[in-house]
Amino acid sequence: MTLSKKGPEMSQPADTKSPPMLKRALAAIDRLQRELEAERRGRTEPIAVVSVGCRFPGGVDDADSYWRLLAGGVDAIREVPADRWDTDALYDPQAGTPGKMTTKWGGFLDRIDEFDAAFFGISPHEAESMDPQQRLVLEVAWEALENAGYANLAGSRTGVFVGVIGSDYGMQRFSRPDALTPYAVTGNSHSIVSGRLAYLLDLRGPAVSVDTACSSSLSAVHLACQSLRTGECDMALAGGVNVVLSPLPTIGFSQFGMMSPDGRCRTFDARANGFVRGEGCGMVVLKRLSDAVAAGDEVLAVIRGGAVNQDGRSTGLTAPNVLSQRELLRRALETSGVEAGQVSYVEAHGTGTTLGDPIEVEALADVYPAAPGAEWHLGSVKTNFGHLEAAAGIAGLIKVVLALRHRKIPPHLHFKRLNPHIAIDRPPFAIPTELTEWTPRDGRRIAGVSAFGLSGTNVHLLVEEGPGRAPATADERRPVNVLALSARSEAGLRLLAERHRDWLGRAAPAPVADHCYSANTGRCHFPHRLAVVGGSAAELDAALAGVLDRSEPNQAVSADGREPEVAFLYSGTGTERPGMAHALYESAPAFREALDRCHELLQDDLEVPLLDVLFSEDPGAAHLSRPTLAQPALFAVQYALTELWRAWGVRPAAVFGHGPGEIAAACTAGVMSLEDALRLVTQRARLQLPPDSPSAEPDLAPLRRVADGITQSPPRIPFVSGLDGALWPWDKAPDAEHWCGQIDRPVRFADAVSTLRSLGYTRFVEIGPDAALVDRIRAQQPGDELFTAPSLQAGEDDWRTVLSTLAELYEHGADIDWAGFDRDYSRTRVPVPTSPFVRTRHWYDAPAATVATTAGDEAGRQEKPVAGESTAASADDGSLLTREELLALKEDERFDVLADRLARGVGAALGSGSGPRRRRAAATVEVGLDQPLLDLGLDSLMAMGLRNQIRDRLGVTLPIVALLKGASVRLVAEQVLEQLKGETGTAQAPADDTAALLAELERLPEAEARALLEEGH
């Protein structure tokens, strides 16, 4: 074949587009490589432990008390408490004796029957049906989140992973068919352990309860890490819980000789003779390391990676497999990117059994070899308080986290001589019997944590010391701080104040600004509140002591979800003073920025610069005696104060201005821009007559021209005019005549206050350099239930005045933006006290009858409701008034009587529940007029009972959603009276709320939905 002469030319690029195509291809390849690398990093990204919470034997109720137990080598084992079971009746030292146990010992928690149900909005009736394991998880998880500074995660992609294996409470307390209720079903279901926590906190990530026997909690942590790496959640709560109420498992284990007769886990020791059971709960808060660092979280430790596997076909169903354990350890090292020689401590599963310990140590010695003199340390927390079963792994993990924080390895108890069954010529490990310094390897401290399940599921995690954080440095630009505390109850608030006093009185407290910042931003804010102002720990402590010395309790703010509205009152001429607000200008960036903006805008309009007018260094200067300077200066300070309040989350719901202050009020209401407001106030000031010319008439033409030339709009919030004291129309903008009329007409201040009060406003904050207006209100209306406070006050410290008002607003229910309050300052989150739980006994005392084994004859002995008895408790355990009785009352008496009956009826229902298993003579829950019924624990069953009773007694049918979505006693009473108003006795037709009811039923557990439908008939 002969090539054409054109051949060589045709072999060149066909056109000039090839180079751009190549560039695009290379760019695409580069993008794909970056995406693959990002995905790879995501699969292996370390996970930060940013907080822990725990409740373990030995009085452990937080990380500090846990470390004291560990570092002190405390043995927390004790005899079985008398309230668990009759030890003497069940004890026999001979292993294998049917129906008997070989031990009298265990690791137990105190007051397991107590719970703060009201804190979580759970009714007493439901609380007593809940497995204590569910209650422990709620409390410990809450404390862990507060320790992390994440008390409010509603709507977030936060996951919940909890290890749980038994339900002694349900087996013991609800074994009779007639004892079962929907609460007993949900209260003792494993899935609800994680689900209830996610429900109550409104968390939207995965909620998973894990049962892999003794490795459950560490499996839960491993799953949480995977969920974070795959992006299923952005934060996770992980851990486990175990409560020992029944003797049956101990009896079963005793048949095989697995229990230690003297109740001690002598892990790895020659005297090892079995394990001892224990109980507790531990939870950790986890985030991706990159996210935690970016958010400024304190990283307590880092989970580098881990692995999970199964023993497979070992020598027995419950027997460990050394081959599987070796593979587990190697896989964990591989996924973590950690070399075996870098691991310097292993927290072993180590139960103290003759079979399990030697196999575990053999696998560890094979995977973690060490040269002479370079041995790693080996220990197990089970020697302190026994085998916590589902919570065992999390107890070991938290131990390692704390050891890394303190850089010390706690002593391993009950060890004298290595178990001879551990056949290793030269062990590569040392077992510390006293508190030991943790020496890093290659500059790193890394530990392994193991948990092996009776089911054969094994977990091993690699945990490293956190990156650390620079010590908190005090930012003292703001000389005074606010410490805001709140609780669900007055008793809880007093306990919290006492806790803060203890912390503030410590020898080396954190910077006081950081303490306040952490408490204010890291906690939910509840109805019972107090706030104190101080510049030092001693001053805050003294203020708290003063609060605790008060005999009268703090008045709880409204809990109906409605934030109290505040009206801003802008003062007029005569309140100006040299140096006004200077302290705020010096140390409040939001105030300074606003004032500087006014200064720049007024440069061409004032003969003396604004800042010189306000803060002149010449003591003889009398700038503020000149109206042309005083009024613009007053406006600028008022504008800056408004911006400062807004930065703190306090926004006016209505405004009023006195004289020239009305321009500032109009600007705040959106009537005019800042620029136009400054033009108007500057021109207005030029018309003010000097005191020695009372008879002269001002020329209003210049002011009219300015007012006509600016853009004005209808107010966006209620704007009360000083000209007539009335509310300005919503659809009308002020005009030039309005502003001209201000010059010589009196201010109708008393009428304006009356107008604001008629609109429902009872909280007034003065915006200006003094307390002129609020003093007038106090003088005119002494003893009235009004909140009045100044922003600044002559002769008083600027910061203390404005922060005292902020503290009072908070106590009255204002939703303060505490993050915004400290946004312009350097703050570090530091440990502060967690919310106290005010616990009371919630325990279902099961009937003493023989436990039913079949549903036959026993079902026939179920308790039947008394003839004529309603299935929903009501006022004084009788009933609501009838329609006729209510209408027979005077109209102004009906609300009080109806609300009282409803409150007592709801309280009785909350205490005793609903349905045929309702308890008689149960304690009634106190119900406030505005408390959301759902927050008190009213559920769909109780709501249906209340709805039916209102329908039957009063002839009024309320939609079920009206009782389930934000209802309070006040709202229900108002709805009932509204429907009855004007009627002549004919019952109103029932409302069709079928769709809403069906939607609610779909959300409920099947058992509760079925009971709801049955009760609805």
C-alpha cells in the first residue's frame, strides 16, 4: 500500500481544540483524584471524643469522681443491697446447686429507683414503667452533652448508639398480663433505650440499640464512628448501660462456676476464680476530628480506628477464639494506621476467668510484641467494680480517655502473681499496681481497648491522646460578666447555684468570663431562672450567696414557649451628660461600631466631631449644652445602645420616643434609615430655641424640607407617637407635619404608656443615658407589676447598669443570645457544673401474686375498672364540672373555676395514668396555668382521655392535636369557653379531626396506638 503525500499531515492534530480538551481531561482526572482522596480520608478520619458522662459503682457520677476512683485504686465491690434480692435465701457456696448463687457480691449503684422525670417531661406514671436503664441513659447522656457544651441539638443530625442486653425490670415487674400497659411495653423495650433519647432531644441521626452481650457498648462506639465517617451523622452519642435487678443471671452463671465466690475480678492473677457482676452507664460524645477542631471543642482523646469480628466456630458457643482475637487486633491496627510498637497500654476485656484471660493475653502478646525494657502496660477496670456487661466496654474506654488526659495509668487491682495458665515465657507487658506515669512512644500515647461478648462478637479500638488546646487566657476587655442559671424547678435552681459556688471557690478557677460563657452558651434555659452580675469569681460567689439566702423562691417565668415582649422607650432632651456610655464605647465592639458609623455620617453636619462632643478631653468643654450638638449625640448613643441590645438577642416588640427620642424610635421601627434619621435629628436640633428666647417662633420650613426629602415607611413594629400617645397606623408612614408638630407640642407620655399597656406590653427598657422615663413610670404607677429598667444611669457604672438590666430580662424569660453576647471577645469553653437532677422514687411495685405463665386463668383475674369510673383521671379524682354547672357560674368566674378543675384533672392523670390500670390515690402532679402539657408528660392516651371527658361533660369537642401541640391549661380553658360562648345549651357538633388523629396514630408505637383507639371508643 502506498501512502499519500497527505499522510504525514493527516497524522497531526485535526484542529486546535485538542490542547483545551487535554486540559479538561487532566482537570477531570485531578478532580476525581481529589474526590477519591477525600473519600479515603473520610473512611479513615479519626474520631474525637469531646465529652464523657458516666455513672459507675463507688459513687462515680462524673469524670472527676471516676478518675479519683481509678487513680486511688478504689475497690467498689460490696455485698448485694437488700433492695435487690434476698441474698441469704439464694446463696450456696457450692457451684452447681440448682436455684442458688455462689456469691453475695457485686458492683452496684445507689438510688437506682429514683429519677427526675419532670426534667425530661415524663409523667410519674410513665416513669415508673420505665426500665431504670432507660432513665440512666437519659441522665448520663444529658450530662455528657452539657459537658461538651451542646445542650440543644434539636433537629441536628446527631446519632444515638447504645449497648443494652438485659431487662430485669420488665421481667420482674411486668410479668403478669394485667400489669401490662403501653408504658410497660415502651418502657422496657431495648429499641426505646436509644429511641427515647433521640425523641426527647429531637435528634435526627441514626438511633440504634446494640446487643452483642458484653461487647455491646464498645460495638455501639464502633458503629457510631462508622456512621460519622460515612456522613450519616455529624455528632454521635455512644455508650452502654447495665442494671442488675434480678438474681436469675447470677444463679445461671453460678451453675457453671463462672462467678467469683469472694466477689473480685482478679484479672490475670494466679488467684483468679471468676468474675463479679456490676452495673452502670457510660456515654461519650463523638465528632469527626476535623469538625471538633474547627468548632473549638476540647478533644479529650482521638479514636484512630478499630475493628469488630466474631469468634466463629470456637470450642463452644461462649468460648473465645484466639485466632479471631489475633485477626481483630491486626485489623484494628491496619485501619487505624498505627504500628503495634506505638501502643503503650491496653485496657483488656479481662474478666478474671480461667478460660478467657489466658486466650486474651496470648493474642495480645502475639500482636503486640515488645523488646526487653520496652514492655507496654496492661490493665482492666473490672478489678475496680466488676464486669458491667453491656456497659463494660464503655467503662474501659472512658478509663483510657481519662488516663490519657492525666497522662497516668491507673493501678490494676488484686494482682500479685501472673496466672500460670498464661503460658508466655517473657510477657511483653507489665501490669501496674500503682498509679504510673504514662511515657509516650515516638512522642505519642496510644492505647488499645478491648471488649469480647459472650455471643462471640469482639471489638478492639485504638485510642490516642488528643491534640491538646492552648490554656485559656483571660479576655478582660469587658470588666463585668453575667452568670445565667436556670432549672426545671426551684429546688434544682438552688442546687445549681450551690454547685457554681463550689466551682467559683476553687483554688484555681478558670477565667470568670470563660466560666460565665460556658454556663450561658452550653446549657438549655429553663423556666426557673436567676442571673448575677460580677467582675470576679468572688463577686459572683457573693451574689449567688445572696440569692440563696433569699427566703422567697424565684418566680418561674412563663413556660408556654412565648418569649416575653419588651418595649423600648427612647428618652428625650435633658438626659445627656458628658462621657455618657464611654465605658461601652471602650469595651463593647458592637456599641463602638454603631457609634463610629454615626460619627462618620455626621462629619459634614456637626461643627464638632461627634466623638469629641461625647468624650471631650477638655473638662471645660460644654458641647452638650448646645442643642445642635446634644440632640445628634443623644440619638447616636440611643442608636448604638439599640444595636448593642440587638447583638445580645434583645429586640424591641414596640417602641416609643420622647421628644427627639421619637426619631430614634422611628429608626428602630423601620420608618427611616439611619442616614435619614441623622439628617432629621440634626435639622431638628437647629430649630431648638435657646433658654433665653422663650417667645421666639422657630422657622419650621428647613425641618419640613428635610422631612419631605427623606424616605419614610409604615412602621414594622408597633410605634407609639408622643404627639397623641396613640399607636401609629400600620399602613401609614409619618410625614413632615408629624415631625414639625413635635417642636412645640407637649409629649403625651402617660397616654403612650397606657397605650403600650393596653397592647399587652409590661416590660419596658429605657434607651438613653439615664433612667428618666422608667423613673416616671415607677413614680406614676408604684407597686404595679411592671418591669422597668434603664440601659444606663447617671452616676452609675455603665457596664453594671446595662448588664443588671440584661440579667433581669433573662430572669423574666427573655431569650438572650448568649453566643452573641460574647461574640466579640475571645472565650474558651471550660468545665462548669451540669444541671442537677432532683430525683424522686419512681418504681412499679408489682403485685405479690404468683407470676403468670399463661394468659388463661390469670387474664381472668385482671383488675376491672369500677363501674362508672372514667378511664382518665380528673379533678379531685371525680370529674369536671358539667356544662350546666359551668354556665351557671358568673361569666367572670368561669375561667378560674374551669382552669382549676382542668389543672387538677391533668395533674391527677399525669400521676396515675389512664386506662383500666390507672392507679388510685397516686400523687398528683402540680400543673401550672401556662405549662405546656406535653412538657409535663401528657401523652396521646391521656390527651384522648381528657378530650373525651371535656366532650362528655361540657359538650365541647376539641381536636386531639389541640391537646398534643403546645396546649396548656390556659389555652384549653380558653378554647372551651370560646366554644361555649353564646350557646343556649345545644351541644356543639364534634369537630372532624380524623385526619389529625390518624397522623398522630401513625407516629405512635403500635401498642399505644391500639390502646388509644380502644380508649377512644
